[in-house]
Amino acid sequence: MVNISVTALLEQMTLDEKIAQLMQITPNFLTDNKADLTGPMEWMGLTEENVANVGSVLSSVGAGKVIELQKNYMANNRLGIPLLFMADIIHGYRTIFPVTLAIGCSWDMELAERSAAIAAKESAVAGIHVTFAPMVDLVRDPRWGRVMESTGEDPYLNSEFARAFVRGFQGENLSSDTDRLAACVKHFAAYGAAEGGRDYNTVNMSERQLRESYLPAYKAALEEGCEMVMTAFNVVDGVPATGNKWLMRKLLREEWGFEGMLISDWGAVHEMIPHGAAEGGEQAARKAIQAGVDMEMMSSCYVNNLKQLVESGEIDEALIDESVLRVLLLKEKLGLFENPYRGADEQREKEVILCDEHRRAAREIAAKSSVLLKNEQVLPLHPGQRIALIGPFAQSGDILGPWSIWGSREEAVQLFEGISEKTAPARISVAQGCNIETGTEEQLAEALQAAQSAEVIVLALGERSEMSGEAGSRADIRLPQVQLDLIARLKQFGKPIAVVLFNGRPLDLHGVIDQADAVLEAWYPGTEGGGAIADVLFGDVNPSGRLTMSFPHSVGQIPVYYNNYNTGRPLKAENADQRYVSKYLDIPNAPLLPFGYGLSYTTFTYGKAKLSADVLQPGGQLTVTVEVANDGKRAGEEVVQLYMRDLVGEVVRPLKELKAFEKISLKPGEGKSVTFTLQEERLRYYHSDLSYESDAGDFQVFVGPNSRDVETLAFRLLK
């Protein structure tokens, strides 16, 4: 084993070589066809020397390609410093799992960790070293397309998933386990709070709100050992995150003690210029390096300006050394100095990627991520029924989601294929009915004909994957009108209708949930989506998913989320007819479907919850116990949820906060006692002076199957 001293290596590097290590480019810059690069090289102001010493390559995948690029690069690098290969492996490499928001709805950390481990294994054998995941941005606005990358609107639940994904990607030892990847948590910080749900838009909030709601999941990922952090596109307190010295130096480095590598998002250093926070590339580079950004992704402010900033004395070369050392240390931890081709293996790539084991896992996770939103005794389906499968997603491979860039729609199991596993094809009539946003009379006629001879109609509706994801913001989050019209026309037959939704965000479901007899939220379920959803539709899997984002009653409510504050004039049942309270005149205050909501094919009954005491003493603890029974005819899983409220705080406290949950499996007639433990630490919050502590006083505890349908208990905290 070669023992590389990165400090000694750093001492041998020229200033130009150091600066080049702080840049990430796409693989086309490293190809032999220089003619194709004349434009990009000139536009970015790069020289061949810059490229020969660059630190990292973005989005080059495939073992053969990566090995060739690394080999050619190493042959021309003076000091033999290997490249870092990074890519967006968000919810799968070639075996695509459900989008992250869907995985969140499983409330299952073991499944989340397994999905990340499989994604790591497939991409590592294809030559990748680092994934730009997990994205842990807290989101409260479904207009923002990137909600599909998050696990939802709750800081505690997001933190638990952040930990699970990091464990899955990185394993226990990155140095020895070449089937794992270094994880990069993103986007630091508060990218999910973009105003108006418009991507790349301004974020504006207090530091207290930032700490209380938006920072916990990033911190949890770092506590789990996440190796990298990516900056956000947005401003934090008026300063672009990529040049925000308080955010990166004081909070991330000093307060949290993060010693790993910090990378900008694509072009984010240069984007300080249109933000109006830098006059040009030189000032942008100075602000970013002073803020502690180690690597610049796909803009060239560093390579074009850092050298003259050092030579003019505006920045100390020690800042450059600090960042280069972090880059080299990550390369050393990954074992790249010993084996620059870490994990990449063309033969093993063929065996591992999209193997049966991975497909089975994808199918299981997709089934457990789907959420049953409505069911008036239509589901599960029976194999003997005549089924009309209608809609633009009936035979579509566009079920992977917008961040499945290495997946294949051709390899995805379509819904028709999945249903065909469950019943004779002769019992299925298939019709498209319409396209996603348009339709023809011929399509409609075909759908009506298919419905006439059916006993039950399965409508496969939703959004094209490009309608969500990055830059996928939408002001109108209803299904396109042509799909709503299709539901209305089919409703006239008077036959049971089960809608299956394929989408990347919570939707305004008017025109769907009021017309259909059953609604199954499938999200973008991934490679095995068709089979997984058929498993749920036919009852081979009992749906157990629970929403991790509220579904709005109307886009006019947004942002709408369960852990909101009360007002001085709160709406209550007894004052609902009064005007001068906090309410809408035309819609309810409450969301259409609350956080934590989801149905099952069986029924769960909650006994009366019990507190072990009505006073929490200093240094003591309370227990909350509730009996849950399955009084239906099918085995099923229930997510028992515990929320709390601090009735009087130094600052206003949320009406409810998720503090604990347990997912339990019960056979028909079986019951279980679920116990949660509460300690004073769980009651702390950020005060107006940013101290983090609890207050003596009265608290409420809520126990139930979701954030709305709960039993209320009370206790008092003594200090």
C-alpha cells in the first residue's frame, strides 16, 4: 500500500496546479478532439494547462470511459494526481428507485438506506466516486419542481432520512469499500424556501427560522459523516450562499466543525455577478474562496483570477492551500492515489447494474412509497374483473422522474405490463385517452369504447417528468385540463374509477379526488414502477405510504404545511362564521390532505393514549403509550405518529411538531403497544437570542395516524 503524504504533495505543486485542482469540468474538455473544444475553452477562458491539472470531472459515467479518461489524464499530469469523478446519483443509477419525495413517504429508514447503497454500488462500479446527494432541503411549496428531490416539509423526518441516505451511500469505510460513494449534502442552505416556488429565486428568512426549520437536516447529514457539502444558488440574508462567509466559515466550519470539501453548484460562483454581489469574475472568485468554497463547478472564476489575487496580495495563498488540501484529502480517503480507477470494472459492471436483486429492491420500495389517498371499496382489484386501463401513463416509460439521467425509460416496467402479470391480457382494454397536455377526438373515442365493456376503470394520469425537477416550477399545480376532462367524461359511465397518479409534487387534486372512487399516489416510481403499482392495485402489497408534504386545497393556500404558527386571531370551529379571523373567504385554511396521511386496505384502531405522568421533572422522562390494533381482514403496516406543542414560548411555537414515529406491522386481529419516550432535550427550541433551550410550562402531546386525526394529552415541564 502506497502511503501518500498529501501535505508533501501540496508543497510540490505550483500555484497554477493548485488552482486547477479547485475546478470541476465536464468530460468533453478532456477528449482528444480539441477542435470541438475551441468554443467552450474560449468561453471559459481555459488553457490546456488548466485542463491538464483540473481536479474533478462531472457526469462521466461508464467504467470503460472513466478508466480511459483517468489513464490519459494521469499520463499528462506532472505529479500524478488523479481525477475525482462526480455525478448526480439522486435516486438510483441505472436501477431507478422512486423519487426521493416518494421514498420519504415510506417512512422507512432501512429502505431508504438500501436504495442509496444499491445506487452507490451500481455507480461505483461504473467509475463514480462522489454523488451529489442527498438533497435535504426542507420544502413547503409544491410549485417548486425540486420538491421531488426532498423528503418533505418536516425538519425531524428530513433529518432522519438525511442520515439514512448518507449511511447508504458511504457505508462504514470509504477507503476499503469500493462499492460506496462519498456523499455530498445539498443545497446549503435553504434552497427549498425559494420565494413563489420559483427555482433559483430569492430566499428571505430570519436566522432563527433558518436554524429551527431548514438547517437540521444538513447538520444531521454531516453528523452521519457526509464527506461533502454543495452550496445553494440562492441568497442567505441577502448574500449569495456561494460567497456567504458567515454561512460557510462561521456556521459550517467553525460552529459545526465541518472539515470536508465544499463545492459550488453549477456556475454558482459566476452567478454572484448577476446576483449583484460581485462586479466580475475576480470579485466573485475572491468572495467564494474567502467564504471557503473549495471547488468551483463549471465556471472559471478561480482559474482566471485566483493567481492574480494572490500575486497582488488581495488574498493569501494559504486560502488556496487550505482548499487544495481538502480536495487531496478526499482523493486520499477514497484510495485514488493507490488505485486511480477505484471500483471501475467493465466486467463487473455488466453483472451488477440492473441485476435481479436490485430490481426486486426497486419494486419493493416503489410499492411501499405509494400512498393511497382515497378508496371507496374499489381497491384492491380482482384478477377476474374486466379492466379498462386508460390514460397517458397506461403504457408509458416516463415513470422514472426528472433526475434519473442514467436510467432508461425503455427498461422501465410500464403499468400495463405490471397489470398484465396479475390478470389475463384479454381482460384488459387499453387506451391512451389523451396525451399529457393535449388530446384528440380519436383518443377520447378509443377511451370511451374501452370503458364501455369494463367493470372497473383504472386511469393512469399525471405530469410529464419535465414538468417537475430542477427548473420545473409550476404556478398551476392541477393536472392538465385535458386529463380532468377525460375523468369527467369517463365518470358518466357510472363505473368505479381508480386513478393512479404519476407526478413529482403534491397536486391540487380537485377534479380528481372528487370524481374518482379511489386515488393512488404512485409518484414517479422508478424502473420497477409498473409491477410495484400493480402489486398495490391487486392487493399483493397493502399500501403503507404516508404523505410527507401536505396536499393543498388550492394553490392560493401555498405555502401550506402542518407545523405552522398560530395567529392572534386563529380560526376555530366556534368562530368560523366570523369575518375578522385569520381565514380565506373562499377556501378552507386546512390542506386537502394533511402531512402524515395515507390509507390502507385494512383498518387500524387506536386505543386511548396514556402519559406516564403529567409532569416532566428536571432530568427525567415521560413515556407515551398507545395500543394500536388491526381490526381488518388483511395484514398491514401503520405509521404511528407523535407530535407536540409548546403552548407558551418566548417566541411563537408551531401548532404541532413531529417528535417521534414508529412503523409497525400487524396481522389481522393483532394489536401492539407502542411507547414513545420524551425527555427535556426534545422540547428545546431557538429563542429570539438564538439560545437553544426549553421553557418551563404546559405542553400538549398528540398521537395518531397523521397530523390531523390525533388524540391530545397534556403535561407540564418543570425547570
